[in-house]
Amino acid sequence: MYLIGPGQQRGHVLLVAGDAAVSRRAVHLAPSANVAALGMVPASVLLGSELPTDMVCLDGVCDPNTVLVRLRAAAVTPGPLFVYLSGRLTAGRRGRGLFLALAGTARAAVRYTAVPWDWVVGELRARPAGSTRVLVDLVADREAWSLLQEWGGLPGLPAAVVVGVVCPPGFAAGSGAVSGYTRHWIEQLRRGPVRPADVQVHALAAGAAGLPPGALVLPTARELGMRSGPPPQQQPGRPGADLRGWWQDGGGPAAPPAGGVPGGDPRPYIHALATEGRHAEAAALAGAWEEHVRHVYGLSSPETVQWVEIRADLARMAGDFLLATGLWMGACRVRLAGQGAAAPEVYAAAAGALYCWSQVRDRTSAVESGPGLVALLGALPALDPRHLQLAQARLDVLRGPALPRAVPT
């Protein structure tokens, strides 16, 4: 429950459906469906508070001033505030300023028919820190996407916790029905008696929503305080050891725990999913975070390589040793190029690849991936030569004639 001051009496939920995102006559995002579905969730659950709560749903609004009035009324709420915005982001003429398009927004008159993002920022700026949460499920058109790429994301709301996704133009977020991201938000809120922290719900929803490549995921990894340093070195003699140091320690400030799960770092929750046998969910969530971190930090960054290695360890835990081998090899190559052959992390990744490859039981798959592994091991001068000899010997055996099967008598 949020405690802002002695005069606090009520909370407030504001759900806003902007214009639908349509491309080639196909509806890529249906804000009305999103708001209708989210409006079925009790306001107290959306807000995460036991206070009496008002809920306002705006759908089909054509006048931006109507939205502004509702924003101002919500902003002066003395209690906690939850704002949901769904629809199409567009830009003003000559690419000036972001706008939430409303029903009937005309391209030639965006300034007069859409809600400026600056209004949202301005109205919520004076809210007490920690009292406001904003959830966005948006699709950007070409002009807006260019601005987002230039700015590196949505303009900030310093006093609010902002989570959500912005899909690039031309990609379906919901195909005319409730979007995947919002649908998974609702499912997570309904899953248990205790409401998870927003960042936890967001991480799960983003991982399961099937977001298109390059989608903007908020908050960024940097805002979540994720560790940027190298992972702990594996102990000698333990090829393929799991990444306990990464799983247990997010390395940065975390949000308050919810249900025993740290809200500021998704890794402990991903590991918990894997250890519970929910490997598909863990892999989907890790894949979403890897894609997001790659977008923020770059393809060859240490942050991205860490997530590749986490995915490799998840594949090992799931028994998919072929996938784990490929991921470890990819991580090793990137680390080798960026850190050099003397870095211990390079050899830890190589050892992980060798261990997982040794567990691949499908002969054809092992033969196909073996030469790449042997070449990689041969490029590491400080590697124990027995590792390379082991890999080459196994590959030679696999390439030989198949062993005859015993004939039952």
C-alpha cells in the first residue's frame, strides 16, 4: 500500500485508448480491446492498494483536451495513481514532438487532434515520487519511431515508474484483439493472491508477448540497475558449471521484493522458473531480455554476452545441450574478439561449450557442430591441450562408421 500523507483517502486508475495502429488494412494494435480487457481487472489489483479507488476509462475520444482534463484530475489525486496508455504514437509536422494519436487524428493536423506526450510528462511531473505508475502498450509510426531511435526511448517521467513496450511500425502487436503484452499483464495479475511488483509483471509479460525485433522495452536494462561487469570466473575442473553468481546477485539497486522475488532484476526469477521445470517460460523471458540489452548496449557488449551465457545455462538446465553448445560457442567468440585470448571468461565459455557438446547424443548434430568447436578450441593458446584432444578424438569417432547394433537372439 502506498502511504503519501495523512490526507490520503483514495487511489485513481486512468485507462486511455488512443487511435488503433493500422497497416495495409490490418489492425496491428487495438487500444479499445486493451482498455476493455484491462478495465475488467479490479481497480485495487491494478493499483496494488487496498484504498478505495476510482477508475476512469477513455475510449473513442477525439478531443485531446478531454484527455488533458482527465490527466489533470488524475494528477491531483492525493493517493496512488495508475495510468495506462495504449495506441499509436505519431510525431508532429517536421518530426517535432511525440503525440498519442486519438480516434480521428489527421496527419496534417496532429497538433490539434492528438495528445502531446509533453502533456503527459507535464501533468505527472509534480506527483510525489513513488506514487505514480505508468503502463504503456504502444505502436509507433515511421515518424515517431525515428524520434524514439534518436532519443533512445520515450522522454522520461522523473516522478513515475514507467513500464511497457513500444513496437516499431509495421509489426502486429495484437492483430485486432488484445495485444500480447497487455494480455500477459492481465494473466500475471490474476495468477496468484499476491500482486507481483510492476517490474516483475512487466518482465514476464515482455518475455511471453512475442515482441517484434527491435521493440522498445521500458524500463531499460540500465534503469533496472543491471550489472555491467564481467561474470565470475568458473572454477577449474568444472566445465559447464552454472552461473550461480549471476543468478543470485543482481549487482545493483533493486525494487522492493514482491512475493520473495527481487523486483529490480529479472535473473533470480528466471532462475526460479528454470529450477521449477518451467524451461520454456524461462527461455522466453531470457531471450526477451537479451534482445533488449542488445538493443541498448550493442551486439558485442559485455551486457549482451552475459545474457547469451545465461541462455546457454538455461538450455543446459533444460537438457538442450545442442543449443547450449551453440550459445557457449557464440559467447566465446565474442569474448575472444573483445577481450583477447588471455581473458579467463573466454576459457570459461569454451569449457562450457565443450562440456555441453560432449552431452549431445544425436550423432548427426554432434558431427555438424564439432568442427566449429574444435576450431574454436584450437584458437586458444592457453587451453589445456587435453581438451582439444578430447574434442578431436570424439569427432573422429563420430565421423567413423556407425557401430553395429546388437542383434537380439
